Amino acid sequence: MIKKLFKFIAAIILILAIGYGVLYYLYNEPIPKGESGPEADALAYRMLDALNYKNYNNTKELEWSFRGDHHYKWDKEKEIVSVSWNDVVVHLDLITPSSSKATINNQPASYEETKNLIEKAQSYFNNDSFWLVAPFKVFDRGTERYLVDLEDGSEALLVTYTQGGDTPGDSYMWIIEPSGKPKSFKLWTKIIPIGGVEATWEEWIKTDSGVHLPTLHKLGPLSISMGEVKGK
């Protein structure tokens, strides 16, 4: 019986490995080469202008959710964000994370629980906020920008993050509409083993603060809703 179970598990692993190999062969793309310099920066500024970057800087508060699982209220002035999921609420201090506070079922979490919940909230925020405000991070410290010539004659913006976040070294290539607004980006990240996977940026809204933000992404068959996005 045990031998049969091991054979079954081995067969499943083999099928998954073959399936991954096929997908990798069919869809994996190497990171494209581009030119850094003023032209790459100019395309980045064009994208920022299309999204009202000045209004983003003046936005005091952002609210959104990620796939209905994680909910956020970000005070950009104080750099404190309320992160909530299930019965947990973490008031995350982005400047001094160790001073953050956490509750479970509206009761203060223990020291050890708080420590773990802060790390989890920070990881959630790093990922989920990127899907909301990534265009505004193209000039963050540690970023490198490259102008990439596409086969159709248009130009794209490749941005590599050499530091910061949970996975430094990740790269994103922005596909930009003639208006300057992002249409999608292709990803080369540690968390996704197949390079060049494309995710859309769509259903943009103009918030009360005047900044343009997305409310939906599509990544293959997966839809990522940003919930009710607000900017004040």
C-alpha cells in the first residue's frame, strides 16, 4: 500500500514537472535589453504626468483592498497604514515598524503575536500597495530605468528594483498607451518562475484627490480586484 502511494505521488510530481517544463518552454521570456538615460527617464515622466503624479504626492489618504482579502487605509502624511484581514488589524508604522500595534478580535495581541503580525502586515502592504501605486515608484531609490524597443515599433519602459521591498532584483516592463497611461506590465520576479508574464492595469478611476489609480488587474485567468479605491 505504501509503495503504491509513493508511486502515485511520484507520478503526480512527474506530471507537474513536465507541465511546468512545457509552460516554461512556451511562455518564458528573457528580460529584454534596453538603453538607460534621458530617453528612458522621459518616458517614465510621461507616464507619471498622465496619472497626475503631482496629485498623488498631494494625496493625504488612500484606501483600497486586495482581492477582498486585505483591506488598507494609508495615511501618507503620517506614514501609518491600517492593515486588516480576517479578525486582525495592524496599525503599521512604515517609518518605525517595531512601534506598530496589532489587535485580534479587537483585543491587543501579545508581544510575540504582534511581532509576527507586523511582519505579515508589512509583507502584505509591500505586495498589495505595489499593485495600486507601482507607476509612482519608477524613480524610487535603487531603481534603474531602460527604454526598450518593441517589435511593433513602440517603446516600453523597463524598471528594475535593485533594492527595497521583499524581492529586490525584480523587473517590470511597462507597456504604455499613446496617452501615456499604463496598459499593462510584464514581470520578471522571484515569486513567478516564468519570466515575461503580463498583467493588465485597467478600469482606472480619478480619485477625489485628482490622481488616477487602477481598480482591476488581469494576470492570465486570474483577476485581481483592488476593491473600492479612494484617494483624499
